[in-house]
Amino acid sequence: MCQYDLLDASVIEENVAHLLQQFPNVSQIVVGTPSIAEHGVIRHSDILELEHVPLKTQLEETFQRPVFIANDMHYKVYGYYRQEQLSDEIVTLVNYPSGVLPGTATIHKGVLLTGRNLFAGMVGFLDYGMGQEEQIKRLHRPTAEPFIIQATIALISILNPHRLLFTGDLLQEDDLERMDAACQKYIPKEYMPDFMFLPSTERYYLKGMYWMAMDRKENIE
């Protein structure tokens, strides 16, 4: 996996061009971003140089192929659902990385919940009694835990999932038992979901992108 000091639209175009040289039969381009990508325009992104970039239009004009852009969390939870074959369950993936607003994504019995503006699950938008800049300053261990517990209670109350999957460097597997107990102060035990810790979501990310591409391929053809 490549890492970049600067990741703007030109870098993405260079990488896509390189891949198309290797695989000229590619029929569509699938992009994941840590952002809201409504109408293919990047907003509220952790990658500042992509902010407000109409990436979908630019890539389609350059490469003459359909482009699909989605939040990275949507791909990850979709990949988990397809990999684990959980068609009858409600599964929510919660990501808490250091120093940026957290996000979640949910599969409801096989249906990905994206929301009207494609940001369903942005728990960083919850009211924590402070502005987002102050919230981000506190998103480090151990000061992040009250935020995580508050968001978890909201997710359980609203979504009532079977499984809550936690990932991100602000969390460790040992934290889950303590968080479960904190949530049970507000939510009866019989309505609590199973808490699971995922050290990494990369394989689910790639599988989610693959399966979404395959789902879209049927519509394209």
C-alpha cells in the first residue's frame, strides 16, 4: 500500500492512468475517501488538498469510464458483511482514529445505510458540548473514551444492531468490556449488541470495493 505526503487529484489521476495501462479492460473506477462525497464532490475530508474537489467528474472526463466514490467506512462495513455472510443481521462499524472526527457505517440486513447526503453514521457531528476543533483535540487516549461511550449509546439506541465492530488506534480490545458496562447504565442488557474489536479493516475495505464494483457492473452492463 502506498503512502503520500501530498494526495491531490493529480496524484489520483496518475495512479489511475498507471493502472489502466496495466489493465486496459477496466470498465469502471471505484474510489474510497475519508470524506463525504455527495454528487462526487469531496467535502469534510481528512485530506485537505481534496476538499471541494469534484473528483467524480474530473476522473470521468479524463478516463471516459463511470466513477463511483464512497466513504471508506461504507466499503469496509460492506466488505465485512459480504465476507462474513451476515445477510440477516444489522452490523455497525465504528472507527476511532487519533486526531480526526470519527465515523461509522451500518449494514441493515444486506442494505447499506448511506443517508440522504451519504454521511449516515458521522458521529463526529453529535453534540458533545463543545466545538469540533476542541473535540478533535481530545480525541486521544484516554480523553476520547467519554466521546466514544456517548456515541456508542446513541448508535445502539437508534440502530439497535446485532454487532458493533470497533476499530481505530484510540481503542484496544480490553476497552470493550468497560464500554459495555458504561452503556448498560442506560440500555438494558438484553438490548445490548455484541461488541467486537477489529485490529485492522484493510482486507474488508478491499473486499467491499470489489463487491460494490461487481454489484454496479450488473447495472452498467
